[in-house]
Amino acid sequence: MIDDFARDMRHCIEAPEVPASAPADGEEKTDPFLSPEEEERLRSEAAREARKWKPCARTKRGRNLGRKWRKAAGSIGDVSSRLRQPASEGRGQSDEARWFRDNARPLKAALRETRESPKAVRNLPRIETEQGQRIARAYAAAAGFLRAAGFVFHEHAFSTYFRAVQQTIGFFEVGELWALKPMMQLVLLEEIGAASSELLSSDSFSSTKQRQEESAARLPKLIESLRAMGSADWKELLEEVSEVERVLREDPTYSRMDFESRNLYRGAVQELAAQSESSEPEVARRAVALARAAEKEWSSDSQVRERRTHMGYYLLDKGKELLKRQIGYRASSLKQIQEAILSWPEVFYLVGIELLTFAVIAFLLSGMGARVPFVAGVILLLLLPATESAVGVMNQLTAFLLPPRALPRLDLSNGVPPGLTTMVVVPTLLINEEHVRRLVRDLEIRYLANHDPNLYFALLTDPPDSPRPLDDGDDLVVLCSTLIQDLNNKYASEGKGSFFLFHRRHVYNPTERTWMGWERKRGKLLDFNNLLRQNSDSFPVRRNAGLGHATAARDRAPADRHAGAPAQPRRRRSGDQHRGGRLWDSPAQGRDQRPFRRPLAPRQHLLRADGIRYLYPSQLGRLSRPVRGGKFHRERDL
């Protein structure tokens, strides 16, 4: 019996996938797994199932799903133990049973993924079934879909079913949608555990041959569905059935953002709805409505008006207070503390350090009693260590109360659009010939990893400190200028970006009594910003055919000369976990171009009034130093 079971499972997983035939030219592409009749049947089943649900109060005490998981895990564990036993006396384990044991990873992976899911759904909406059982609505929906689909998972069937459910009962919350995958995995694990136990029953009188054959036929389908769920694109799939996503996409800029940023917006909607009297779709609709209303308002500053016409200004930025008032927002105690800190950050930090310093000193003095005659001297001795302790405590407290916040960004995986022309600048010094050649070589590597028609690369250089002024015809300046021109000539035929050199003169520093560059890195960035804004020109030496592209660049992405980019060009989706990759797919480009994040500053001033001015892309290591890994390390994408 064990051999038959393993052979059935082997047939299931080794069965080759049948590729869908491509439609002929002009022929409408249809889903090969669902006919129109099947779609209509799924919609009917979804509506009928949803009408059976009776909403009930949310509670954190529900433990039904935890018991279901433990029962499924126990059944699958018993099957695995049986398979590890010899098939008969005097004979080792069969090849089929050994093969099944070695290919049990999908089951173990699903058990790991669903282990914490019962806790995750405790705060989500619950329903009462016809049998009087109160369970999470996400679990009931997942079980209903799998039963309607015959326990065969397919993406199109999933979207068809859950769109029909929402048309019947309203909408699923964002948290419920993300819980659907682990809930369906849990349902499949329950079925696999029950079918496996039935098939491996050693008592021939307790179960009929017909039931064993049914279990043997059902198991391959269940395993295949489990594997299909693991390979599905859940990001796209859940966005397709999300009502909140549909509302947010009414903002034209939202659809141009990457997945992480869209998820950040949905999370903001979820958080606001959880503490207000409005539902998640209603919160999203109000944010979109506020953005549309701002389009009709008059403003003397077009940049300010543009910021307010994007819904992100009301979900994540200063317009959030207006949205909160409209939806009846009631913040929790922790959220009130966080908002108070953000409103008065300097007061919280500095006053907190002072209070903690005095508290530490008072605590130490109270232990000394009246034995210390010179209290003032002791306070002075304790002031420095107490202050250091207070600073450390405040840093930890601030990090706990204010965790890092992600910045939204546009999806530039298909290239930089003309309206977002970007200049990648490297502030540095010209020290010697070897250093100059390395700078230009690293600039070329950055270009090869990030070449794009609207992406340009530049060196912002100063000569090193000197007791005497250096002229613009210095040998290192001439060498760097020549190498930059050679790069432009080398890649002129590709028509993708170009290379620049901007070199400043020395200024005399009377304090240091030497000739040096003003403010080094920060000063070069400020001078370059002035050049782009056509306010002043501090770069007498420039190398490029012209400054038309440079003055048209609306973004500057500073890159430290020690920072690197992969030498292999790689177009990627912005959701990939790839650090140090395409520079224009970094925070300094995509994130700085959110309408409510763009820097606002009067033309005659250097300091920004609002928004983000400079963001440094996160890079890995040095370009000239490859990363060495372990025995199985593959040098790819650094």
C-alpha cells in the first residue's frame, strides 16, 4: 500500500506541464482551463456560498484554525513516519517510498508558511457558518473556493470566484486578501492529511477499496494545487481582486509606482480605516476626492498645487490631518505619542536627554546620602557619563517609537522617462594620475550598469589642498578632461547618456592658511545645484559638448566614489531584492519624484522649503573589489 501511495505521488509531481497553445493572430486569447460555462458556475457558487455567511463580532480568542493546523500537521507527520518504515520484513525501503520522502518539501514548506497564519487572522472579520461555527471569513472564503474549483488552483479561477464573492458581500479588507494564500494552503494540507491517512490505513475492513482509490486519485491533484499556489504571482493576483486597489488606481500617478510603494499606500489606508468610522474603500475614495478637489483650487505656486493633487499627500504627508478629520479618525495611545513626537521632534529629543540626565544624577546622589559634602562637585563629575547614558537611552527610545518609514517611488524598471532626466554626480578630489584613471573607469562601469538615454554621469572635482593656487591647466585636470572626452567619443554611437566633468578652483582659507575647495563634497553639490538653476557658475573647467542636458536634469543622484554598481547591466523589476543595482531605480531617482516629495524652494534660495532634496543611493562595496562568498557562491549582481 505504501508503494502504491508513493507511486501515485510520483506520477503527480513528475507529470510534465502541458503548455498552453498560443492563440493565432487575430484570435482572442482565452483561458485554456476555464470555459465560459465554468466561469459562470464559479460565480454562482461564490454568490451562493457568500450568502450563507453571517457576520459576527471580531475576537482574538478563536483557536479553531490553530487546531486545524495541528491536526493536519499531525496527519502528514504520521504519513511521513510510515513511509520511513521498511516496506516488509527483511527488505529495505522501496525506491518509490524513498523518492516520496525526498520530495516532501512542498508539504514541509506549506506547513512552515501556515504555522503562524491562525494568529494573523484573529483580528480579521469573522463569520458564523451554518453549523454555528465561528471562523475567520478568509478561511471560509478559501475553503469555499477550493471546493467550488474541485481543489484545483488556477489564477483565473481565483480572481473570478473572489470578484463574485465581493459583488455579493461587499469587499475584502487588505489584510484578508493577504491571508487568502495561507488559508488555502491550510485547507489543502487538511485534505492531504485526511486523504493520506485514508490511503495508508492498514485495516482493510475499516475503509473500502473504493475510498482508497478515491484518495489515491485526489492526492496528486492536491499536491499539484499546492505547488501551483507556490508559483503564482500573488502580488498581481491580489491587486486584481482588491477593491481598495481599484479605487486608488483612479489617481493617474498611482499606477506608475512600484509594488512596494503601492503596498505602502494600501497599508496607510488599512491603518486609517482601522482607527476610524470609515471602511477601507471609503478612506481610499476620500483621499482620491481630496486630490481631485485640489486640482480645482487656485495656487500661486504650481509646485505646491501639484503636491496637493496627488492622493499620497493625504495618505502619507501633511494632508493626512485633513483626511483624518473627514473619516473620524481616533488614534490609539501609541499613535498619539508618535504623532506628538513628529510634531515636536527637537523638544522630545533635547528635553528627554535633559530629564534623563537629571534623573540619573539624582538616582546616584540618593544612594550616597549625606556622606558627600561637596554635592556640586559630584554633580559635575557625573554630568558627562549621565549625559552619555541619557543620549543612548533616547536614541533607543526614538528608534522604538519611530521605526524607519519607507519612501514611495515610481517604477522605473522600463527606463527613465524624459520628464525625469537625471544626473549621477560623484564629488571627489583629483589626487594623482592613478586615482584620476580609477575615477573615470568607475564612472564608465556605472554607465554600463545603468545606461539610459535620460541618465547622465558627471565628476565634480577639486584639486587637493595646496599652499599655492593651482591654475586650470593642471596636468591632472587636463588628464581627467581628456579621459571624459574619450568616454563620450567611445559611446557616442549608442546615444544613451553622456559624461561630464565639472572642476572648481581653489579658494583661500585663512583659518587653515591653505588653498582648498569650498565645503568639499557639500559645497560641490550646492555649486552644481546653482549651476543647474542658472544662478551662478563655480566650475570654470567643464568637459562635454554642451550643458543643454545638464541644465535640463531635474534630479541629482549623488554617488560616493567608494560606492559601486554591478558591472553587468541588468534590467529588473523594482520589486526585486537587489541592492546596489540600477542607480536610477534607487531612492535618489524614483522616490524623489513622487509629487509630494519633490523639493520646493524659491529660485533664489539654496535651502529647500519642503520635500526631499538629496538622497544617496544605497550601494555595495567598491567597484574594484569583488565580493567573495562561500563554496556555493555565485558572483552575480554583487
